[in-house]
Amino acid sequence: LRHSWPHHEAARELALQRARDAEPVIASAAPSTVVLVISESINRDNLGMYGYPRATTPTMRARHDALDAEFVLLKNAWSVDAPTLPGLRSLMLMDNAQGQPPQHLLALAKAAGYRVWWIGNQDDIAIENLHARFADELHLVNRTPGRGSQSPDTAVLEPLQSAMADPHPHKLIVVHLMGAHPHYRLRFPDKANPFDDYSDGVDQGMQHAGRPGWLRRARDEYDSALLTQDAVMSSLLDMTRKGAASNEYRAWMFVSDHGQEVGHQINHAGHSQTTAAGYRIPAMIWQSAPRDTLPADIDDRPFRADWADMTVARLLEIGWKGYEASRDVLSDAYRWRAPALPAKVESFVK
């Protein structure tokens, strides 16, 4: 990877040319703004809106209930990679069934006529060069690399507000969060852990499963990080929804790069390539007005993050040589194919 860094600019130029050669077009001349939020290390099993008994997502649950038909909660979402860099690659690069070189989502959006923003709260030179530098507007709000960074995700709100106010008629805004990246205790304010030494069904279940005290404390810290993330998620959604022009389409999609094992199956806290918890992620979509009538089974459809780019392309209303409706979870032509994961997965639909 380090050896390839000097060649990234040339690689981006090749990707942009490949995108232009695909002749992408925006189907509608009406203004549109799409916000793609990529979070980090979130296991949907720990989100209250997915049925977790702890109230880790009270604000987002309220948004989901209030927005009703405008809001899609994909109950069976999966990443196909447990580490961050491969996870982001699969989110951004459109691998295809024809075996052609993959399109980069951001290059394709630019070639179609979108102005692209990347607002990032992770300082990682590989992410910056492989993905973020495709953007027309690059805002990296965190310049402390590694797991010790304490930059709060609220730092992305101000640049997002500026991007939303930009008058360009077609905007794609990527927001890359720190999420619940280990160390969990750095992802929420000091002394703001409501689950600290919390004796409830979750803690009792972990004790019954033989999870040690250090791991139960890690679960409490992880759940507190998710509660803090809930406030950020709802703020990002609210900012996307507000202030739209009368003829403007807006959409918001939230997905995590991968899951997290925090005593779900084994005595481990962190990224996990060997257990299903490392791949169980949340995914949700809001649209001001759906492009098309949503499929009746949309909430229950299994979803894989490496196909998310096809769904984002639909939200962007981009057509090009290579669009595959069978990988677009919002399409009637969607056809699920289970990914081959290193971990054993009993079922992809529960």
C-alpha cells in the first residue's frame, strides 16, 4: 500500500477517464442533494431501533417512526469485509459481473455532473488518497491519526452545513465518521456513560455466557459510544431534510463500513473477521420523495455493503453503461446473492 501512494494521483485520473468513458448521465434536470454517511465499527445488534434492549438510538428511533414511508430501515444488512480499508473499498468501487475494471462511485458521480464533497473525521492517508481526493471539496476535520484520536463526530456538522448551502444543482456529500471505532471510551464525552456498571438483561446475559468483567465493561462503553452516535446520526439527517427548494430531491443514506465483536460470540472486543458480529451492520435510507414506488419487502431484503454503490447511484439518478439493477436494493429487479465470508453465518435474514 505504501509503495502505491506516489501513484494514486495517476490512478485517480485513470478512474475519472474510465467514468467518463461509461457516459453517465443524470436522468433529471431538477436539483438533487444526496448525503452518504459512512460510519465506523457499528454492529446493528447493539442499536435500539434494530431491537436491542438498551436505548442506544432513542432519537433515530423517533425519526424512523415519524418519517414512516420516507424512511427505509434495512434489517438484514451486512458488510463483506471486517477491516476498514477493504470495507471502504467495497463501498466505493463498483465491482461488476462482467469482470470489467470497477468504477469508483465518486468518479462516476463527477463524470455525470455532480459536485462532490468528502467530509472526514478519520485521519488516514490511505483513505484520503484512495477515495477522499476524488472530491471537489475536501474537508478533513481530524488530523490525529490512529485509535487514540478523540475528535468528536460533531466536528463534521459545520462543513456539512456549508455544503448543504452551496448552490450547485447536483451535490453528492460523503460524510465519513469515527463512529464507534475502538477505543470505545474515546467516542463519548467524559463521565457520560449511562450504561456504566448497568445491571440489566444485557449484562446478565453476558454473565450467563461467561463473558469476563473487562468485556462487559467494554460492552457498556460500546453502547455509550452508540448513544453518542445516535445524536450525530439524527443531526445529519435533520440537516439533510431541512431547507430544500420546492423542486429539490434530497436523500440520505447511512451505512457502517463493518461490524464489531463485543462479546457477542467470543471473548473479544474489536474488529473480527472470524465471527458474524464483525459483519452485521446497520443500513438506512431516507428520501424526500422516493424515485420510484418502493418494493413491498424492502425492509426485510438482505443487503450487502459492497452493492451499496448501486443503490447510491439510484439515489443520484445516474444512468451509465454498467448499472446493474440486480444489485440495487431499491429496485424490483434486485436479486440477493449471499457473500462468501470468512465467518460462519447461520442466516443472512435474521
